Amino acid sequence: MPTGPATRDGGRARALLFVLCGTIFIEGSDVAMLAVAVPAIRADLGLTTGAAAWVMSACVLGYAGFTLLGGRAADLLGRRRMFLTWLGVFQVFSTLGGIAVDGWMLIAARFVTGVASAFMTPAAMSIITTSYPAGPQRDKALLVFAGVGAGGFSLGLVIGGLLTELGWRWVFFAPGFLAGAILLAALGLLPAQARPAPAPRGYDLAGAAGAAAAMLVFAYGIVRLEHRGEGLGATLGALAAGPVLIAAFIVIERRAEAPLVPPEIFRRTAMVRADVAALLFLGAFFGFQFIVTLYLQELRGWSSLRAAIALIVMGCDAVLAPTLTPRLVKRYGNGRVILGGFLLAIVAYGLFLPVGTHWPYAAMFPTLIIAGIAFALAYGPLTIAATESVAKEEQGLAGGLLFTFTQFGSAVGISTVSAVYGSASAGSDGSPGAVLDAYRAALVVPVVMVLLGAAVSAFGLRGAGPAVARREDTAPAARDEVGDLFPRP
């Protein structure tokens, strides 16, 4: 193995990828840790059921509401600047969440950390997609990035259980400390970038405001589906206003001289198909995980830590995504691997439909391991498919669109299974059998979502070939930030 500049560049590139993956690990583990800690937070601060639910929902609202704007800001204002700035904001407000003494303080801190994630995560991914040429280098980096994010969520469940035993405030301090360490490393590793030239036709401020308003209102309506005790009128009003605001945003963009989201980007059918498929896949995955967690803790009486350890097998994707998936993508192409992931997900969720009151863990294990494998096969290639047909100057926007769809998918999945479960259990006698029937009804939702996702992804198979047949370089300038990620000896 040579020890010259190329090798040093490769080592620096791997270190940089490690740092960028740290942000997606924080984002995934932060949500998972909080999900485990909410009962302890509620008891300690004396929160109502609605306030406790909003501790979780506030982050989703901030993330989903601003991801589109965050992705485009990386393109227009500088990827390095957006990444470092909002990583710092995340660190500060995660730490502030740990010292909150009232519910409103915690909810506000969670909202801002969600907004920070909406800016820093697309920036991190766009740094990857603009640093390596299209082909094996970029695919490997994106698969590692996706696998680390999924692993963060799976490990976060266990870490959250352990930290909650020490005190729920550590669930906020730990991500803050990790964000600070990543920020210090990024300052030394992230290549300096020239300040982007001001947009010659100005910035689309009306489009930015319209995008944020539309996404916030729509996300608010979806999230409120989980809050069954709150006013139905406000929920329906938000769900009705969301599409109207989105339509208004489209009109603004068509008339804008320099649109925030150029309408022609939606002509890239491969990107749109990948975004929609990602929405359905993530919605099914998180909806399934949510209802299974309720089943284990509420019906079976398992502790949060025991339930988290039981579900950690779903984190096998963190190992498989960067090892097995690249080989499959190289041999069969993104489309076939994505479809394979959806088909496995159908099998996994379908196997859990007849769940019983006293099922042993051995009966649950096939579903959990197959669901993890399905995630490894689908999510990384969906990330590749959502960005590979997009020009370098729009990679932040492509990342913002992908994360917008995935965040809405997560919200839709969790909210829908929650609403179905609530409707099925309303008016029941509360017996274990009635509760179990409600769980089974809710478990139909993930199955339907992955069936739809399989249909969407199957449309992309016509004419698709192995990844080696794709155009494997964009331009030499695409590699202007770091050296080879995995240099050949």
C-alpha cells in the first residue's frame, strides 16, 4: 500500500466521511433516545399527555418544516457554512433541552433542534455528493451515510434506555457533547470553500417563506393526528390548508425570476420516484417500529430498555448497508435492490400481522431481522437514486427534497398507525384481546405502505441495468473538495 499523497488524501477523506456520518448518527439516535425517555420526562416535569406528545412532535415539526429550505440554503449560501453553523445551533439547543425546567422550554428547544437538523443534514449529504464522482466512490459513501443513520436510531433506543437510568437530562446532554466534538473535528477536516457569489437575480425570499409556511402547516396537521385528545377542527383545518399553501408555493416558484425550487427539477422522474418510495418505506418502517414498541411495553409490560434491546436486531442494516448492499448495487443496479428491499419489508410486516398476546421473542425475531435487512437494501440505494441524476449546484436541493419526503413519511407512518390504533381501541372494553385487535389493525398500515412503495419502485426497473452500466463520472470538478474515499493500492 503506498504511503504517498494519495493515501493521505484517502485517509483524510475517510475521516471527513466519518465526521459527516456523525451528524446523521446524532439525528437518528437523538430521536430514538427521546422516544425511550418521554415517560420519565413526563413524570419528572409533571407534563400532561398532550405536552409529553409535543416534546416528541416538536422536533419532527421543525425538521419537516424547514428541510426543503435547508437543502437549498446549502446550495446558495455555502455547504460548509450551513453545516457548521447549524451543527453549532443543534449543540446549543440540545444542551438547553437538558436544563429545561418546564414543558414549554423543552418543546421550544426540541423545535429548534429539529430546525437545525433540517439545515445541517442536507448540507452534510450534499458535501458527500459533491465531493466524489458519480459511481462506486459516491455510492459507497452514501451507503455508509445511510447505514450509520439507521444504526444511530437502532443504537439510540438502547443508549436512551441506559441514559434514562442515569437521568433523562443526559438524553439531551449526550447529543450536545457529541455535536460539539463533531464540530471541532469538522473545523479541521472540512475543506474551506469560497463564499458563493450572490445570486445575480437575487434570492427567492417569497418562495422561502412560502415553502416554510406550507411545510410547517402540512406537517402540523399530520403530527396532530397523533394527538387524538386535541381539537379535530384544528387538525382538519391544518390538513386542508397545507395543500393550499403548497399550491400557492408552486405558483410563486413558477413566477419567480430565480426560484428557490426550480420547477424543472421535478421532471427528473428517477429522483421523484425515489423520493416517493423513500416516503413510503420510511413511513412503514417507523410506523411499524412505533406500534411494536407500544405492543411490547403496554401489552406485554416490558421495560423500555428490554424493548429497546429486543428491537436492536433491526439495526443489522448498519453493518449490511456498507458491506453487502454495495455489492448488490454493483451487480444488479439500484432499482432491483430497492425493489428487493420492499419485497422483504412486505414479508417482514406481513409475518407480524397475526401477533399474539404471549408470542415468544423467537416468533418475533424473523420479522425484526428481515425488516432490518430490508432497510439495508432499500434506504441507501434510494438515497443514491434521489441524487445521482441531479447537477452539482442542486445537490443540496436534492438532499433537502429527499429528507423532506422521509420526514413526512415518518410523520405520516407514525400518525396513521396511531390514528388507526386509537380508532380501533375507542369504545373497547380495554381487555387484552381488544387491545391486541387494535394493534393488529394498526399493523396493516405498514403493510399497505410497502405494497404501494413496491409498486412505485417497480416502475423504475424497465431498462434499468447494473450500476456498472451507469455513467460513472460527472466531471473532474466534482472531486474538488477531498481525495479518494477508498484509494486503490
